[in-house]
Amino acid sequence: MPVISLKNVTHTYGEGTPLSVSAIENINLDIESGELVGIIGHTGSGKSTLIQHLNGLLKPTSGTVEVDGENIWADKKKIRSVRFKVGLCFQYPEYQLFEETVYKDIAFGPKNMGLNEKQIDESVRRAAKYVGLKPELLTKSPFDLSGGEKRRAAIAGVMAMNPKILILDEPTAGLDPKGRQEILNMIKSYKEQTGSTVLLVSHSMEDIAGIASKILVMNKSRVAMYDTVENVFSRASELEKMGLNVPQITRIFIGLKEKGINLDTDVYTVAEGGKRLLSLLKGGMA
Ligand SMILES: Nc1ncnc2c1ncn2[C@@H]1O[C@H](COP(=O)(O)OP(=O)(O)O)[C@@H](O)[C@H]1O
Ligand SMILES: [Mg+2]
């Protein structure tokens, strides 16, 4: 059974007004437990609207959202528990840090869940560890942290609720390449350690190629593709028509092949590209 299942989900902002916008249209989607799904698409394609449906922050204009086989809107009183099960980390989450200390900020969610002091403490420390925040930072004001540390503290606040499904909206936005890589590594190891399902919205093909097990491509309010990384990136020309690109390294390999060099183009990360080129060179010299 899929952990998330959307059936004919449409969301229209400002329905019935002259300004109404159909942000997502007729979405049908099943996400299996344990996947790490990278969500890509042009600005305005509906990515943020889509993910806000998964924890009941937005309600479909029509259609149903199921988590663990249950329609999340079947009983309004249960929506709170859905928000704990499906942890959503917004874009630029550091703007939502507001407590006196980092500790209190990370503890906010677990406290809301009604955990006791000891459980809250365990959750905070475990989450800080997941994101690589040193224990001594926990007593600091969030405003004394660096940009990257603030981002990690905010993500830890969602991880601290121990969600079965973790969703992050552009978690690497605005970070330098090193900061981006740190966040991506951390998300990957969180997933491996907890076995949770992770959905990650990103602008960067490179980011997604390195960690995702599946890619969801949004285009003009609809799901254009939902498939393995290989299958999605093999449709380079279709992606291009949507204003999207396969990773740079993949483009280089496609370019080399077009120039007549005999190689496979299923290369999505620079590390893998390097390996392939090296073995090609060695092969050539032998
Ligand atoms: N709160 C809102 N009110 C009205 N329109 C919105 C709102 N949020 C997003 N939209 C519109 O819905 C569409 C999809 O937006 P969004 O889900 O934010 O896409 P993405 O995250 O892919 O950039 C866009 O046309 C956007 O302008
Ligand atoms: Mg968005």
C-alpha cells in the first residue's frame, strides 16, 4: 500500500473570484514507503501547493489525499495527527525560528505533540545530531547562528517530531555549494537512519540526481513524470521543453555521444561521470 496516495486532486486558489488560479490539476499519484522523491518543476508549476496538501495545510478543491490508506479529511479532528505524521519544512524555514534558544525552537514540535520532558529532550538531541548541530549551540539564541546553522536548526525542528514522512520545500535555496551539499548529505543519512519516506523539492537537477530514488516532474499544474532517476533523465528533450535541464554532467555525456564517442549517457553525478571517463581513458590506452 502506498504511504501517500492522491486521487484526482485539484486546488484552485481564490475559487469563484476573477483572480482564481488552478495551482494543481487532477493529480493522481502514489508514493511508496521508503522512497526519496525529488520534486522538480518550473517556478509556478505547483510544487509548493502540491506538498502542502500532503499534511493537510491545504485542502483539495476536489479529490482526495490519503496517508497510510486513510483520507486525511475524513475526520477533521484527525488533521492534527496528520501534521505530526507528515512533517513539512517550508522554504526558508529559518525565518520561522522565534524562541529564545535553539533548544526551545527544536522542542516546539515535540512539545505540541504532548511528549514528556524526557521524550522532548531525547527528540531535540537526536534531531540536532541528525542535522549536525553541536550540543553547545542548543543554548544559544537562534539569531546568533550562521545562515547554514539556522537552516539546520529549523530542519531539526521538523525532524524532532519524528515524522514518518518528511517533506522539505527547497531546503538548499540560497545556500552556497558547500552548504547545499551538507544539507543534502544530512537528508540522505536521515532517510537511511530512520527509514522514513522523504520528499524534497528542488530547483537543482544536480541536487536531486545525487540523492533521489524517484523524480516527480511538475509542469503547468500537472504531474508530467513520476519515475526513476534514469527514466526521467533519459527524456532530456521533453524536460527541455518544460524549461528544465538534465544535470550538466549528463548533458556533457549526451554531447560526447553525439560527437561519436561510444559511451552510455546514464550518468547523473560528477563523481560517476569522473569514474566513467577514467575507465574510458584507460580502456582507450590499453
Ligand atoms: N496563496 C496563493 N494565492 C494565490 N495563488 C497562489 C498562491 N500560492 C501559489 N499561487 C499560484 O499557484 C501557482 C502554483 O504556485 P506554487 O505552488 O507556489 O508553485 P511552485 O512551488 O512550483 O513555484 C502559481 O501560479 C502561483 O502564482
Ligand atoms: Mg514553491
